[in-house]
Amino acid sequence: MDAHRKPPKLMDRVKATMRVKRYSPRTEKTYCYWIRYFIRFHGTQHPASMGASEVHAFLEHLAVERHVAAATQNQALNALVFLYRHILEQPLGDIGEFSRAKRPRRLPVALSHEEVMRVIGFLSGYMHLMGTLMYGSGLRLIETCRLRVRDIDIERQVITVRAGKGNKDRTTLLPATCILTLRQQIATAEQQLSCRLQHGSVPVTLPDALDRKYPNAGTSLAWQWLFPASRPCCDDAGKVVLHHIHPSAVQKAVKQAMKSARLPRPGSCHTLRHSFATQLLSQGTDIRTVQELLGHKSLETTQIYTHVLGKGFAGVRSPLG
């Protein structure tokens, strides 16, 4: 080993550790952002020379000066706890009381079935199928983008969500009305794979180190993205690969569809998932089942939809009926 080799830079260590611990790319990007922001806030001091008091001041700044949301402040705190515990190996301990960003209690926007169908009617191509799955299966946007051929079980009418929020797998409903379109989408994925094999064999991106364990997985039909990007890109190692469609493209299409549908209130891709939950509950589906289908860790998160339906008042009715 070269005795004069420089130790890896701090941010390189952060990234390497997060990949070993299998954090998602989005979490890696977010944590790196907050760690860099923290360092700049304190005049580019190295975090090893700082500690709990500097973290306290930074979190106070985010709440008081920047007026960030509670979730954003918690995100920054989690990033710094990770840095000090796993990279610097000097846990922060008690950072004291600091101003907490207020967490507003807002009910999610949910649409009626008729409104959702109107929105989906303004989507075309595979965007129509993606919108249908977010509503018909309760998928998050990123979960829809990451679907692979292997995740679709048409015979059992089940969709498997791999490494969803919290890095957990779950299964959810596959709407019968989507079966024909899904078969067509899988056939398209097979045709595109065949074409790529004939012109250079570009593999799809794979989770963790799967490409080393199974070298041919990236060019097998089972691992193909159901909704691939329009063109290949380079991964971190400089290898040409095919990624899934970027979520922003879907967000743009759904936003335009909602605008065209002339809805009385604004919505987003997540509104389709909210609408899935409220429709199931209004039909009398057990709330625990809805919790499992949505992949919520806590039942409290699912219970908010009972308030959207106006069923959080223990059966009390207005004097006007």
C-alpha cells in the first residue's frame, strides 16, 4: 500500500458508507446536501472540529431564519447525526433544545373517482398507464417509475413494490383493467431489449452489486424497466446503462392533465395515491388492509384519510342532516 496515498475526502467517505449501508440514491444526495450546507454555514470548518453546539446553531438557523418545514429540519438533523455517528465516529449526544419548525396539520387532497378518471383521460401513452397504477394500485411516483417486468404478476393480479419507502418490499393490487396494457408494455420492453442486444447490449441499472453476482441480469427480460428512460446514460463508474424514466417527466404530464381536467383544487401525482386510499376506505375496506397496501409504517398515517372522508367524528351528524 502507498504510504503517501491521501485519505479519502470527507464527502467521498460519506457516499461510500451510505452505499455500503444500502441507502437510496435520493437519501445519499439529500444527506450530502445538508452536510455541505452545514460546513458552509460554519465558514467551511471541518465537522470533526465542531460538535453539538454547532449542530444546535445550524438547526436553529433553519427554523428561525430559513423558516423550513419540520420535515426539512428533521432531514438535516438526520444527515448530521449520520455524519457524526458513522463517518467521524464521535456521536453528537445531547444537542439541547432548539427551535422546532412547526409541523402544520394539513389534510391530503383526494379526488372523487370521476375526477381521477377525468385526469387520467388526459394522459396518453405509457403516462396513462403510470397514472392508472398510481390510482389503481396506490403506488408512489418513484415506486411506479422503478417497476420492472419481474414485479408484475398478471396471473395473481399482484404488483410487488421493491425497496419502497423505508427500503421495504410490499405487494399491492394490480387492477384488472390494466392487464391488457401491462401485457403490451412488457412486450414493448422485450422488443426494446432485443433491439439493444443487437446494437451494443446496453444493460439496465441494477440494485446494489447484483450486476457482479449475476452478470447477465441487466440484459434479461425480468430485470428490464417497465418505464425506461428515453436514452441510455453513464453510471458512476462510467458504464453506459439504461435507467428508468425520470420522475419529473411524469410529474409534468400529470400536472398538465390535472390542469386540463379543470379540477376545483390543485393536485399532483401523490393525489392519485391519496385518492386510492380514500376510495378504498369509502368502500368499507379495513383500515389495516389499506395500511398494508400503501406501505405505511404507522396506522396513524393511514388514519388521516378517515378525516378526509369526514368519518373522524364518531358518527356525529350535523343538525341539518
